[in-house]
Amino acid sequence: MRKILLVCGATFAAFVGSASSAQSAVGPESKAADVVWDQAEVGRLIDSARQAHRRGDLVAADRLCYAAFESVDRSALASYDAYADRLRAEHRSEEATVRAQSARLHELKAEQRRGTQPTSTYLGFAPSEGLNAYADLLAAVREPDASQRMRSLALAYQQVQQAHFQRTMMFRQGQDPRGSC
């Protein structure tokens, strides 16, 4: 099993302003169809960030990147909760593991908002793999649209983590990572 580090945007969040402490509107009792994941909106945010970066407006570009990253994170957290709920409803043994992973992700995000978490954290699991497992479950119960959304979210989550890592490397190399998403 692959284990990964979650690379966060703590430095990034500190630069653009404090992260929103608002929780996702989707509660733990939600179903896959209720999880808000707007791939098109995230794409628009990234495109707008790139345009702002090309214009030299690094602050606007960074804010747009941050909005895209936060949207993916909120959707991933809500999806993890929905996955655990689905497993519980179906009396599946994986529910305890997924619930613990979800709790760990929520805890980490709360620590990041408070600024008490370092820029990278060892999780012991790959959230994108959990999202893909949820997509597999949704496909197995004949929910192909929801399954495809979860696969899309898993890929977006991986891309956001890669962007955080690249931004950290740019910063360490003395480059300005603002607006790089």
C-alpha cells in the first residue's frame, strides 16, 4: 500500500489571508449525490488564476488558486464523510478505516486553519485512493454519474497536492510561487 504526505498550503494561506473556518455545507449524513463537486468551477478558477498570473497580478492569481484548492479540499472531505456513511449503511467492514481516515483529514485541516500544522504531514494513507475506492463502490451499486464525479475529484485532489508540492519547491529555490496552481 502506498503511503503519502499531504502537502498543504499553510504558507500560501498565511499569505493570502486566513483560511475560512466554515465547514462544508454537506454533513456526514449526506449521500454521494449531495456532495458538491464542481469540476467546471475549479477549472474556471485555475484558468482565471493563470490569466491573472500572466498579467502580473500575483495576489489575485494566488487568491484564485487558493479558492480552487479549497473547493477541492472541501469536496474531498465531504466525499470521505459520504463514503464512510455509505459503508456504514451497507454494514461494510471498511467503514471504521474510512471513518478514521476522514477524521484524520478533518483534524489536519483544522490544524492547518489554526496554523499549527507544518507544510507537509504524513497521513499513512492516500486520500485520492480512498476517493477512487468510493468511486468503485458507486459504480458497483450502479451510480455511474456519481462514480465518475468521485474519479474526477480524486484526480483533482492529486493535482492540488502536486501543486502544493511544486509551490513549496519553488519557494525553497528562491522563486515566487504566488499564482502557481
